[in-house]
Amino acid sequence: MGINVKTLCKDEFFYGHKACAGCGGSLAVRIALKVLGERSFAVLPAGCMSAVGFNFPQLCFGNNAVISTFAGTASMLTGIEAGLRAQGIRDFQAVGFAGDGGTADIGLQALSGAIDRNDDILYICYDNEAYMNTGIQKSSLTPFGARTTTTPAGKNIRGNLRPKKNMFEIVAAHGIPYAATASIGDLNDFMEKVEKASRIKGTKYIHVIAPCPTGWGIAPDETVEVAKEALDCGLWYLAEYEEGSGMTLNYRPGTFASVEHYLKRQGRFRHLTGDDIDIINHSRDVKWKLIEKNLGVIK
Amino acid sequence: MARKFLSGNEAFAEGIRLAGPRVISAYPITPQTIVVERLSEMVEEGSLSAEFIHVESEHSALSCAIGASAVGARAFTATSSQGLLYMAECLTYASGGRFPIVMMNANRSTALPWNIYGDQRDSISLLDSGWIQCYVENAQEALDLALMSYYIAEKKEVSTPFMVNLDGFVLTHTYEVTDVPEKEQADAFLPGYETENKLDPDHPRNLGFSVGPEHNIAFKYKEHLGILHAKEAVREAEERFAQIFGRQYTGLVEAYRTEDASFVLITLGSIAGLVRETVDRLRERGEKVGLLRIRYPRPFPNKEIAEVLGNVRAAAVLEKDISFGNEGTVFSNVNSALHKAGIPVPVSGYIGGLGGRNISSEEIEGIFADLKSEKRKTMFLGLGGEGEWV
């Protein structure tokens, strides 16, 4: 039987931190560590999860955990994995939790290097779509149209002008043993993917969408619901890449739910016009054409 | 023991083989590259059992070494110049985390203008990063420091990373006859690395955490005490080294013919060899001159410098670095040592050898000649600039 909420470990490994109410990122870290267990060596770069979890003397990880440099999540994981293996220690999981900026911007070079070496590590990107720890600045995973403190929505420019970087596809293009997208809106799927990744040797990458009430302008109790809605309206997708068998789509909504409804319930998108929403709908359709062309059978 | 004809880089690689790091993160940069090439060959042939990691940058090289050290594995990396600057963020990370990594730096000029030749601005500009820094003079000392550096860095009360500096090309690429000890001797000298400051599968820990304004300064004070403890560890390492290998070293500084000297030239690195020759030649002419080689600018040998310069008439610092807008950094440090000791010796500051420019024996003689005026002077060797600095 696969892992699910009923079989999930009861122990807590990320507990007593000071994340914002309704934080999606802390949920992703907490659940992943429950799947991976006490012999996890967690690396967290500068970012929300390290800022809320590592304040001496209040240290919130029950497993081994360390903050890395901002750019150095993957390279520190490499050193930890190699250092343990060199000492004959085998039964462990080196796992990184980095945000969207820490992954797709400043940490991309080190991540690419680790995948290239096929280091036996699991890298989890919790994507809340901006530099939230520093107070909501645009990253390369901020979606088109989003208002951030560095992409203000005014008369001349209405928020962020660039689409999200295609991190899953970029990672998969390395020929990585395993990569997946996930969402905290589908925790069973996320848990299964973390569990599956932990059994694969070599580099693994999971990109989990984790809404941020503070940065997205939603209520703390809407985090999971908004994450689900992103899947239903087609602005995020659940997929896997496995070396040898290529990409697989895990979920295809029968008909897409309203993009406008998803956008307009979030403060960061409230300024968008009908034309802006048309652009987002169109880019969603273009993306899904590519997804359906490139990705295999729905499981 | 075998006698081999080795370059500085090769000698250092032999020393690292003998020290036996468990993880090596490797990235090429001239003039360091030969070190990681030799180490990769040693791993291939089986004379060194280490995880050899081909990192994609110097930042990752040191970040990877920090990860390995954070789980209690002896770690090594090497770099130079731009690479050292690129990994600068990780330098303070390693020292603040008290991870006793050893890194070899091939001293090289920093851009702009681009230049691959030797000066010491790269490492001297990072004196404040919390690393022990040693500057060696020849291939034998390089090999020996590869062993001693781990012994010193890993002492529990030290727990501080260690940068061994070799002058680019002049030392890294110059071949000398070098004694290469047997592995059994090296093992007798250097115990395995044991620490509690690590992530441990059986005793989980949180490391690399944040410390707020209330407690932060206490961590920094402890870090400072750690690198100061290296002074005693250097002495202990050299005693132990002499017992096992029969080679003597002289601690944080090496004083040459200074006992009765009136004029002393202070420098560091490979140029000390030429200064020593020049001192011998001037001594033959009856001139009372001497050399003070700073082997370790961190921890800084305040006491040792004051002892040597206590009775001289004048001294000069010759260094391959400059703190732009002020003066040579070693010059500043030496003046501070003398001021604290209440020694009013006039000290002159000479900047030389930047970008690999040759320093001649005649120029060194010229410095000694200048000292006879017993006036303070600061200048760029061969260029002048005198009097414009104050």
C-alpha cells in the first residue's frame, strides 16, 4: 500500500517554527519530512523556511538540518551526501528545501551541477512564486501579471510582465532520474512522489506549488483551496519525468475551471484587466497544447 | 621517504594524499589546476581514497566542502584569485560554522585588469574572513603544510578552516627536490578527524542556524578565540612534526639573521628566498641586515614581530598587496603590532610584485639602503609614489 494520510508517520520533524498562518511552504516541508523520516539530512538555504525554523536557541527540526548559503542548497547537499557515504553511512536521505528564488534564480547553477553529477540527493522546490521572506519581490517563478513589491501594478505596467520559468522542463532536460511537479493542494500525490523519489538512486527533483497567504493576498484558511484551484483552472499541472520513460501527466481537468475566478480571489492579481486575463487564458492553452503533445498517458 | 622532483602544486597534492581527505571538491583555475589534476589521478590509481566531486563553480567547491565537513568528513578544495573571490561568501560560512576545511590558494592577481600571475591581493583581501592563513616559501614547506594544516585546523579548541597560500607560478609551477614522507609516517602524525560539531544520523542536530543580536556577538567572540588558539596549535604541530619527520619549522614567523640586525625586511611567501640571499650578500659586506618572514598573517604574530623588531633601527614591509586608498595591509598590521608594544621603530611600506612583476635582488638591496636613513617611507617598488599617501 502506498503512503497516504492514514499511513503517514505520526512524528513531527518540523515543529514550533514561526511561519505565517496558512503557510504552504511549511506544510510541504512538514509533510515531506514525515515521509522521509528521522534519518533525513535537510538543507535549507536563506529563505522563508530557514528564517522561521532556525532561530537559536529555538531550533525547529527534529532531524539533522542545516542552513546553506542562498546559492548553495544543491552543492551543500552534494557535500553532505558524499561526506556521509565516504564514512560508510548508507541509510539516510539528503534532502533540500529551497524556495522559487533559491531554486530558479540564485541556486540554478548549483542545482544543474548536482543533476549533471547525478548526486544521490532529493531537491524539493517549494514554489510560492516570489521572494516572500524578503517581503514579496519578483523571482523567475513569479507568474505573469502578479503584483510584487518590485513589480508594482500601476498605470504603465500592470505587475510582472514575464511568465514563470519552466523549471520542471529545464530539470527534466538534464536527463535526471526523477522529476515531478506537485501541489500542496493534492497532498496524497505529493507524498507519493516524495516517497517514490526517496527510493530512486541519483538526483531527484520535486517542484511543489505552495501558496503564500501573505504574498498572494488570500486568507490563511484558503491556502489549500487556492492550490487546488490552480490545478483545476490549468495554471499548474501534476506531472512526472522518469529517465527512460519520459514525461507523464498525472491529472487533466475535464474542463478547466475559471482562470478569472482563481486570479481575482488573490490580492496580487486584483488589478488585472479583462485583456490581461485573456492573455493568461491564452498562455494557459498554449502551455497545455505543449503538455499534451510532450507528456504521455494520464495515470 | 622518497625524494621527488616536484612543483609546488604537485608537492601540495602529495601532502593532501598523505592527509587523506574523504571529500575533495575540484574546480580548475590557473595556476591552481595542477593540484586537482594530480589528486584526480591519485584517486584513479587508488593511492587516495576520497570522493572526488566535479563541482561547477568555486562557490559550489567550498559549499560542498562545508557540507562534507558538516557531517564530520575531512574535506579539501583548492582555488585561486577570481575563484577565491567568487567563493568569498562561503569563507565566512565555513569559519562561522567552525568547519576545519583545508584549502590551497594559488596566489594570483585579481581582475581588472586581467592577469594570471602572482600577487597576494586575493587572499590578503580576505584576511578578515576568519580563516587561518599561512604563506609558504617552497615546495617542501607546501607539502608539510598540507599535513600540518589539518592537524592545526582540526584541534577541538581551534576548529577553524585553514588556507595555505602558494605564490602563483613562482611557487606553484617551480620544481624542487622534495621529501615525500611515507603514508605510515603521515598517519602517525595526523590522527583521524573526530568532532561533535556535525550532523549525525544517530544524534540529529540543527547547524548553521540564525543567531540574533542578543547572542550573535558571543558566537563571534568564540570564533575569535578559536583562531587565536591556532597559535598554540601551530607550536604543538611543529614539535610533533619535527619528532616524526625531522624537519623544523619556526612558528608564526621565521626570523633570519635578525639577532644583531639593525635593519630588517619583513615579507611573506616565496620572495623571502630572494630576500634571504640578498641578506647573505649584504652580510658578507658587513651590513647588519635581516629577514622576518611572516608565515601566518592570521592569527597575526603581534608578539613575535615586536620581539624581533624591538632593537632594530628601521624596518620595511615588502608585500604583494595593497588596500587601495590606504596602504599595504601587512604594513598596517605590522605598525599596529609595534604601536601596541610601544616600539617606536620607523617602518617603511613597499608594494611590489603586483600582477607578477619581478622583484629583483637589486631592488631589495635598495630597500635596505633606504632604511639607513631611518625615515618612514611608503612607495610602489619600481614606480615611486612616495609621499603621496599621507
